[in-house]
Amino acid sequence: MITRIQPDSRMSQAVIHGDTIYLAGQVGEPGEDVAAQTRTALAEVDALLAECGSDKSKILSAQVWLADIADFEAMNSVWDAWVDPANPPARATCEAKLATPDYRVEVIVVAAR
């Protein structure tokens, strides 16, 4: 069974298949610095996981996309304060051109229910 959370004509914010949750990329508010955008994106991850019956302790993997890899330390300062230290996920961080130059970071998560 597949359950789609907050679907629209283009995409769903989350898709649940069995006990696995796939989140769409989460971003912050355009114009904020990378730390603020990371806090906002991670708050969205928390909210979506809760809506799906999960939480950050059950994250299996995360992809963090930065518009500028020079923001790695600033993003990590927020990530490190947020992540469950007893259950850190597998994670990759890459530099990429994001959907708009106003976005500095995008976070994509796969979690268990």
C-alpha cells in the first residue's frame, strides 16, 4: 500500500510505502541565511515525520544539498544541534544549483515508521 501525504498535481510532501517514509526536499524561507533556512527545513522534516507517525530518531538516511559548499559549517552547526545523537542517520552533503538562487539548503530524508 502507498500513502501520499500532502499531494498536489506535481508532487507529495511525503510518500509512505510499507514502513518506509520518503520525504520531498525541504527548504527554508528565501532570503534567510543558510542557518535559518536549515532550521526551517529541519522543522518541516520534524512536522512531516510526525504526520507520518515517525520522528527524527527513525531517520535512515539524509541528503543535504547546499547551494554553496562554503556553508557546510554553518549548516552543520544547526544540524548537529537538531539530529538525534543516539540515532544519527547515514548522510551525504553535496553542493548543487537549487531550484532558485534564494534557496541555500535543501534536506531530503528517508525514515522508518
